[in-house]
Amino acid sequence: FPNEVPDVYRAAEFIRELKAFEQQGNFPNFMIMLLPNDHTSGTTPGMPTPRAAVADNDLALGQIVEAISQSKFWKETCIFVTEDDPQAGLDHVDGHRTVGLVISPFTRRREVVSTYYSQINMVRTMENILGLPPMNQLDLGAEPMLDCFAETPDYTPYKALINTIPLEEINPSLES
């Protein structure tokens, strides 16, 4: 995946398409989106610094959530976010652990759910929401992420925070 393309550009393209979906009155039942710049290009000269790349990734996700939460599709939308790996983020619990977010009017807001879930639990939850049968034994046996959801929806739209780290921050050239 090309880290030369800012994630905020990808977000802007998605938001443009979202507006077209709103005008047409339809929205896909399922979408997958890749925002890869959290991987960073490390200290490669001429590329965004790692902190600028992560800030770009965070801002893009916030912009996407803000746009969806202000759209007419928000009441029936659930966004699942996961990183594809823990990015060397070893912690006191498990080195394989990574971020998992569930964003919807029906999720428990400002809550940290400490239940052990894996990506297969996310898949099972998505299947349940979409009314799809399990694809195999793994998702058949997986528990849906029920404790992430609230009984009463909160339709309050999300407002993305502005970045405090310059997205244009570039790694310097290597000294010879």
C-alpha cells in the first residue's frame, strides 16, 4: 500500500462518495476501507515522520466517522476499526493485542470493554448485524461482541478533533 497517499486524501474521497450515496438515497450494506499510514515509512528521507503519518491516520478516521455520523445513514451504520497488527505495541497483557473500535449509535460511548475479542468475533458480529449465516466453524463458534452495544441508541454526531501534529512534517535527508 502506497504511503505516498495521505489517509486524509482517502477520507476526502470516501466523503465525496458518501455525499453521492446520500443524493442517490442508497449506501452499500458492507464496505471495507484501508487507511494504511499508521504503518509509517519510518525515518525514510522525504517521507512523513512517523508521528505525522499516525496523525494523518487518526485524523482521516475521525473525518470519516464525523461524515457518516452526520449523514442520513448514521442511524443504521456500524463501523468496525482494527489495526492489522499491534505495531510492536507490546503491553502488560499480550504482545498480539491491538486496537478494536466499534462505532455506532448503538455502541456504548466512552467505554472501554475489556472482554477478550479477536477479529473472528468482529466477523461474527458483522454477520449478525447483516443477517448473514456463519461462513465456517470458526465464526460459528465465535461470540458476537454484544457487550459493546447499548440498549438505547445515541444519535449524537461525532466531531473530529483537529490535528495538533503537522501532517506535512517530513523526515530529513540522511547526513553523508
